[in-house]
Amino acid sequence: MFYTWEIQVRFLKPVAPGMKLVVEAEFGQAERAYYTASGKLMDENGAMIFARARGKYVLIPDSESREVLTYLDDEIET
């Protein structure tokens, strides 16, 4: 589990309501203090890209991960 350190999203084209979309994400590399990842939002054929994103993520220690998961479980139930 990761904290988002930095995220950048570039919206390239509008998406029509009801469109079928596909998200493709790729793990980047492990840097000294963070990990990188990128992704894109496409039509179902992958022919048209509507948005691109990239970010930096910091690993959450196991003890904090458990707290976050407990919090999320409680939020989903309410």
C-alpha cells in the first residue's frame, strides 16, 4: 500500500457519458525514497487516449497499512 506523494493528470479529450473505457497502468521504477507509476485512460479499442497520468508514491509501513485498511473497512460499512 502506498501514499500518493505527487500526481499529475493531463486531460486530453472529453469523455462522453456512457462510453466504455479502459485504464492501463504501469509500475515505473523504485527510486531511493519513492516509486513511480503511470497510466492512461483510453477508449475500449485503445485507439483514443483521453487522459494520461503519472505519479510518485511512498510505501506505507505495515503498521500504518493495517490502520488504513481498518479505517477503509469501517467507511465502506457505513
